[in-house]
Amino acid sequence: MDGAGRGAWQGTRVLVLAGPSGAGKSRLARRLHATYGWPLMQLDDFYREAGDPVLPMSPLGLPDWDDVRSWHLDAAVEALEQLCRTGRTDVPLYDISTSRITGHHLVTSDDHPVVVAEGIFAAHTISLLRERDLLAGAWCIRNRPWLTFGRRLVRDLAERRKSPLTLWRRGHVLRRAEPGIVAAQQALGAEPMTAAEAERRVSGLAGAPGAPTLDAGPR
């Protein structure tokens, strides 16, 4: 669509939930879905598969899930745009433990004004969504690094994402890098806040109680 078409868009827009792994993005997204019915799209499902020649590898000999090159940005944005403009899109199901796509599922907007898109690389979608007039808001969910470390480790062990030693080592790398991760995502346009602060901000988005208009973010 041309610029005029995008400027006139009155349909569904995307609330981007970025932030470090384990900071509480998925938990917040599920609460928003339960409270407002807003559809969810887990952007981590757009990881590249094992064997992809572009997939970066870590010094441990495993896919480097923390490198944005391990992720299909264009495919994620295309799926979000299709969902906003047509009301439905097909999304892969990615299994981190095997680094493989194991299936697909249909996500529908059901005429909701907001779709929640969350993932560790979600901030990279912000400028592209804004260009398409599809951005409802962009938040970087943060927490205290040690708390994030503990929550991430418990989750990853429960899901058996990789070996315990690998998860322990990666967790400490991410803990030390967390301030830089938050700063980088802020530079991409995501406003840092805790999950509790984010929930208080939800009333500023269309469809939430007392919200007459949609905050599409700065232009």
C-alpha cells in the first residue's frame, strides 16, 4: 500500500513486547490475551532451522539463539501485516530443543484492535511496522538481571530446551549482557518498563477500558 493507504488504516495494529529472554514477555502476553482477548503471536517461532547456512553458531557448537541473524525478520513482519490486514495468518511452530519447525498453526485477529507480538527480537520489527502504520505500541519488558536469570533457567529446564549445563552457562552470559540488551532495544524504539508498569499502560491502547483512541507511537 502507498503512504496514503497506510495513513488511513483503521484496523488491527500490533503491540510489540520486546525484552531479554525470561523478563516476563510471554507471561504478560498471556495475561493480555486472557483479559482482553487480544491474539498472540510468538515471534520466537520464526527462528531459522538447524542446517540453514545463514544460522549463526555459538562457541558451544549450538545455534546462537541470541543473534538476530538466527531469526527471520522479514517473515515475521509479513505474517504480522497479513494478520492485521486480512484477519488471519499461518505461523510456524518452532521447537528450540531440536532447532526445528514441527508444524504450523493459524492465528486470527477476530476483529480485535490489537495483536500482541512478543519475542527476544521483537524490537527489530518496530520500524517496519511503523512504516506500515501497523504499530500500536512498543515496550521492552525488563526486570532485575538476577530475577530474569532465575525465571529463565526454571523455564528452560522445565521445557528441556537444551542440557542443564548449556542453559546455566548461557543464562549467566545473558545476565551480564542484560543492561546492554535493554539499551539496544530501547534504541530500536521499545520503551523499557516492568510487566507491572506495562499492565498499567494497557488502558492507553484501543479496546482497553477507557481508551477512546489507539496510540500508534511516535512518527
